[in-house]
Amino acid sequence: MTLPLNPAMAATEAPPVMEARRWLHGVTFPANRPLINISQAAPVDPPPLALRQAIADAALTNDAAHLYGPVLGLPELRREIAAQWSAAYGGTITAEQTAITQGCNQAFTSVMATLAGAGDEVILPTPWYFNHKMWLDMQGIATVPLDTGASLIPDAQAASHLITPRTRAIVLVSPNNPGGVEYPAETLAAFRDLARAHGLALIIDETYRDFDSRTGRPHDLFTDPDWDQTLIQLYSFSKAYRLTGHRVGAIVASTDRLAQVEKFLDTVAICPSQLGQIAALWGMRHLGQWVAGERDEILSRRRAMVDGFAQLEGWKLLGCGAYFAYVEHPFDMPSDHLCKRLVSEASLLMLPGTMFQPEGSAAGKRQIRIAFANVDAAGIAEVFQRLRAFRA
């Protein structure tokens, strides 16, 4: 007898990163051509030693680190976020307008659980972050794709034509995953005005903001005294401090919204990881210069990707920034087929655009995401050497 299965869950695509890893099964890589994994946007190195020591000290000496904590997170971390974010964005954010989650994916799911239910609609620019799409699918929420064209920058006027009585939110990711592009402040302001005019939530996922190539604040949205009536910001500590395994994310939103978020978090996780929060707080207070150095290295690798694609015949670089290059390949085959061949024939693992676009999308069949943040200069040069040598 087969047990019941939620049809919305059954209709949700398998996790793309896990699917891509299955392509490695049974493949033997030559000694002179080891695998280069450019599929996942997560640090592979542990946190810096000083941060690991702070985590160890907390585990050994702080009894509260092993107990339940407040559902919305440690008050000290919430206050630190409020203070640093207020200074960085030139606005006013209070500790009560912040919450801590088990990673940024949980930040998204908890916020979305308060905004939309089965039958509602949410606008996602394409190419989209696949985990956002997966959550909406699981909840029976209709994803309305907003095509960003060749620039990969969404247009608020185009989005206005997609709004219906069932629309509940617009979701933007900047710097973008998977496209790498950094949305101009004017673009974000236009979407804020659009969302406000229609009574919608504007969710901005700024997971990769620490690696933005621009100086100064990326937008002025928090300078609006009524920002919390429209804007919800999401953030992740995983990238800046290499805390992927500790799962620490954040939400900045109205206190009323967070009161609803608290219901979701209490049901799902009760509270965020105490050790992860202690690590994030220590990092915010002590690792500013170290993060600046990490940013410089990522920007250096970004330049190497831009220079490499400028010399790679037939390939087109659509966007590049933060951890990602998003490209168009020159071959007469869908990107998912190409990426599987690149595993066995070039020892390169990357994700096809079909994982970031609606099913059947012609654009997705031509596109590939390359997550280059974990590859040094020599590795990036080797990636381009293998792409030049590949013959379809």
C-alpha cells in the first residue's frame, strides 16, 4: 500500500544542487583533470580560527548556548543588526524590527508563510533562485515569472502588468542569485513604489550584500520613515563568516510582521541555533576587516571571470557579481544536457539555466550558472582552458 503524498510536494522539482551531485555518480576523473565544482554558492572553508575559538569557548563555558533561546533570536544579536544596519543604510531600524532564523532560506519561508497561501500569486524575476520557487510550489502558491531580458535587471513597469487581485508579494535578490547582477538603487526604489501603490510586500534578499562591488549603501529604502509598511529584507550570515553549517539568517521587517513570523518559527524550529547566533554576533563585532579582505578576493575572482569570458569565443557573459557568473553557451543542445557532458568530458560541475527558469524556457536552455567564489585564480584559468577545449 502506498502512503498519501501531498500533491503540491510531489509536483515540486528535486533540489537542483543535489540533482547535479548525482551526475557525479560513476564518473571517474583523470588524475590530470580533477573535478572543479562550480555548482554551489557556499563557502567550503571553515570560519577563521578566531571565530572557531569563540564558538568553542561558548560551547564550553556558556550554559545558555545549549538551551532554548528566544524564538526571534538573541536580543544582543538583534540589537547589533539594528545598529549596524541603521548606520550602513542611513535609516532607522530597531531591534524589534529584526529577527534571527535558521539560515536565509528559513527567513524566506517564514515571511512567505505570513503573506500568501494556496491560490495566491508571488512575482519572481527570472532567472530565479530555485529554493524560492520550490517553497512557493510546495505551498500551492502560483509563481508569476518576470522576464528580465538580456540585462537581467527587472523592470517595475513590466512587473506592474503582472499584478492581479491574487498577488501578494514581489521578491528581488540583489546582488542576484543566479545572475550575479547588482540592482541599481533606482530599480529598487521603483519596485518599492510599485509594491506600495498596490499594497504588496517587497521582499529583498540581500544574502550577498557583503560582496557588492559598489561602495556606499546599495539603496536608500531604509531612509524612508515608513519603510516597514512595504519592505522586508532578508540576510544570511553564512557567506560573510563561513557559517553555512550553523544556519544563521535574519529578517528585517515591521514588528507586526515579525509577530506573525514568530508563530511560524516557534512551530518549525522553536529558536535559532544558539552557537550560530553567538558566532554571528562575534563576527559582526570583530571581523569587519576580515570580511573586507574576503570581499576583495571575491572581486578579484569576479574580474578574472569577466576577463576570461571576454576571450572565450562563442560564450556570452550575461551577468557577473557576488559569487556568480551567468552565461549563455554557444552549443546546439539544452543546457542541462550540456552540463552533464561537461562533467564527464571536462570535469566541470555547474548548474544549467533550466534550473532557474520556468519549465520549457528557451532562455534556460541556453544559460548556465557558474559559482566561482570557491575557485582561486589558477582554478579559474583552468576552467576557461577546459571550456576552450570542449567540443560538442
